[in-house]
Amino acid sequence: MKNLFMCLIAFSLSILFSYSQDNEIDRQLKQAQKELNIQLKLLETYSKQLEKEVELLKMQYEKELNNDKQLKESKSKKSSRAGIDLILGITNKEAIGYQATFTTEVDTSNNTGLEMGLFIDPNNIRIQRLEVPAESFIFNLGYTRQLNFVSTKTNTVNTRFSIGGAFGTESVNNGETALSNGAMIARDDGVLYGGYIGISSHFKISDKFFSLVRYTNFLTSSNVSLHKFIVGVGLCYKF
């Protein structure tokens, strides 16, 4: 009887110990599962952040790619086209003059080119208080270069400096040496020659049209006025 009782006690203790171990294992498993859930949530949060960063990097890359493409297209369009400027402005005679200039790119990498133009000044001059008919026609041919520090990369504003040679004709008093008051002018109609400098700024309206302002100064052999200039505004058409 005593042995049976001892066996029952031992069996009971064994069951209790086994139950305690199962509870401890179950508790540990639940704790581990809880920690795994926390780690999983952290990983999900980190994954979302990475996705956002990747999306932002992708958008930034596409934006830079588009900007690069636009710059290349703009440069290609700009460098592949010639243009003609038509200008109306004030001359050294304080009257209206006209200028037309054709420009074409030669070295697109350095934004340099050639230009040729025609300046027309049909205005009278004053000699001994008389308005004397006079007109000048000056052709110019020269080198032109973009001034990058006052131009934009997208060609919205394009400022250029020009320099070169000039030649033409000038007529005073319709070729007559005697004025209406009987005074004589010691000058015959003749050929002009010399040089010129110019500076112009173009402002983009569309891919083909630009508004512009330009100043051109001619230094010539004229006996009437050594310096002839025109400063004015106009329109440029790109081919």
C-alpha cells in the first residue's frame, strides 16, 4: 500500500513537472512570436521607406534625364538653324534707320558663327542750317559669338557679340556739290569702308521667333560722320 502511494505521488509530480515545462515552452514560443511580429513590422516600415526613397530617386532621375534631353534638343535646334534679324532703330542722325542681319552657326560647340547684314540710313543731314538729302548703305560681314554669362542654357535669352568689316556707299545732296544757298560742299559721293562692332540680345517667343534689341557701331571713312550707329529693336526668324 505504501509503495502504491509513493508511486502515485511520483506520477503526480512527474505530470506537474511536465505541465510546467510545457507552459514554459509555450510562454517562450509566444514571446518569440511576439518579437518576430515586432521585427516584421519594423521590416515592413523600413521596406516602405525604401520604396519611397527609390520612387523619389526614380522621379529625380527621370527629371534630370528629361532636362538633359531638353537641353540637347534645344542645343541641337539652336545649332542647326540660321536666322535673320530685322531691326528698326535710331541712328546717329537722331532719325529712323533700318538693319537686316543674317546669322549662321559655324562652331556649335563654342557657339560661334558668321553674320552678314545691311544698314540703311536714308535720313537728311544738317549743313549750314540746311537740311541736305543724304543716305548711306553699309554692308557688313563679321564674326559673332555667344556671351554665355548673359545667356541662358535653354536659349530663352541669347546674347551675342559681333565684330567685322564694313563697306558701302554714301550719297550727299544727291551728288551735287552746291547747296541751295550757293555754298559748296567739298565732298563727292563715294565708297565707305571700315569696320563695325555689335551686341544683340534675343528673347525667345517660340521655337522660330525671337524678339531682339541690338546696337551696332560702324567706324568708316565717311567725311560726314566717322561713327555711324543704330540702336533698335526687331524680330528674329530662325530657319
